[in-house]
Amino acid sequence: MKPMATLGLALVLALGATGAYAQSQEADATSKEFIKTAIQGNNAEIELGTLALHKGQSGAIKQFGQTLIADHEKANEDAKAIANTVGVKPPDARVVTIGTLVKLKAQSGNVFDRSFIEAMISDHRKDIRTYQEQSGKNNAVGQYARQALPTLQKHLQEAERIHQQQLRETTGRR
């Protein structure tokens, strides 16, 4: 395929994806608060993924950090578009659970890896519950939540797999 044709196809696909969110521009207060929180959560995952890239000891932690950055940057683009659609000003600041960030910054090596993956499991379980609640809504925010859920579930599964691998390595079982 020629480069211009590829670019044209990409634009058509991007516009089509944006149109999927245009189900309804009406959003209740809960949906509006959710989309702001989703943006903040995406920012937190990007920041924590970056921390994992720099401080992670194992290749699995570094790779998971890279996955978090890429997936949550994409999710944040979508979430910010939805926020604009429903009349919410997207928050600018990166908000991370301060306790988690401080704790992780103070750690290194295997201790960092273990604490990081445990935090990711906890965060993703909580996020999945919240996204599932919003996914039932017939508005742009509900559509965003439905579309983001599989990625969050994939992150949880990967974090749980890495955690199990860490436990096996700690106990010496393979």
C-alpha cells in the first residue's frame, strides 16, 4: 500500500473510532467524574510505568512498564476526547497515589519489582470494577469504559502472571 493510501486509511479508521464515541453527548455527573478520574488514572499508570522502566530489575517489570506507558497514553487520548465531548475539562496534572509513588521511589531491586507488581494488581482490580460500573451507560463515557476494559483486564492478567513468576523464583520452584 502506498504511504498516502496508508495515511488516508489511518485517518478514516481514526475518524470512525471517534464517531463511535458520539453515541450521546449527554453525561450524568457520575460519568463526568469518572472520565476525569480515568484521565488521572491513565496519567498515574504512565508515571508508574516510567518508574518501572527506570527502576525495575527484571525484564518482565521493564516490559510491563513499557506496556503501561503505551496503552495508557492511547487510552488517555481517547479519554480526553470523551471529556471534551461531554463538556469536562481534562485535568492537566499527573495525579499518582502519593503513598505508592513515594514508597516505590524509595525501593530498588527485587523489593521494587515485588511492590510495583502488587500495586499494579491492586490498582487494576479497582479500576476494572469502576470501569465495569460505567460500561453499562449508554453515552460516550460508557463506550469509552467498554472499549478500555479489555486492556485493563489484560494488564491485570499480565501483572498476576509476573507476580506468580516472582513467587516461584522466591520459593525456588519452577
